[in-house]
Amino acid sequence: MASGWSGGNHHQARAGDGRDQRHAPRVEVLLRLRGELVAPDTPILVHDLSRSGFAVLSRLAFTPGQTLDFRLTSIDGLVVKVKAQAIHSEQMPAAPALHVSGFMFVAGPLTGLVPQALIDSLIATVGATDMPCYFERT
């Protein structure tokens, strides 16, 4: 796990009264899913994924409300292109050069839809406990 990342619920999206605002449970996918910010072509480390969004570790700080295009690729080659809006971006205390950022999937401009079936397939693939990480490929 990345230095400074608690792995728990430390960075959950919370309302002012402390309620969890996530719409779907997260699946930890660290090192089993490769993510890229499409423009600029920047790799990101996807920490977890749900039906409604995902969290990343990156050298980039994102502005809440910023909408970006991402390419998420599983180790077995499933590629899902999504549009997502930044919900939060916080500098990691133990690693000041890194930020943990939460994103929510939003509808794409061409279809007006979130590719939910593809996201569900990606979750099923990377959520499998026997799925190797990118560093374990033979």
C-alpha cells in the first residue's frame, strides 16, 4: 500500500454532518487496475473503484468540479473509457508530492450515459481475489 495511505475510510466523501455520501461500496483495486488521465497522457494509481466513482493517487492535484476523461485498464485487457468529475483532492501528509483524489462518474457527451455495464464488468474483474496485480504478470 502507498506510504501515507491508511487504506481505511480516512478519505471518504462525507457530508458536513459526517454522513458517508458515497452511493456504492468501494472495491480496493490497488495494483490490479491501471488508470490513465487521457489528456495529458498521465498515469495514475487507482486505489479503489465503485459503481459511482473511484479514488486515485497522483502527483497532480485536481480541482473539485473539474471534469476529465480517464482510461481504466484491467490486467486482462478490459479497457473502459469514462468521464469523471473531481469531488475532492487532498495532499497526502506522509507523501507531500502525492494527492489522493476522489472522482464521480458522469455521463459522456456523445451518449449522455455512464458506461455502467462496462464499469460493472471492470469491478467484477479486478475485484476477484485471485486477480494478480500488474507487478505479478508473467
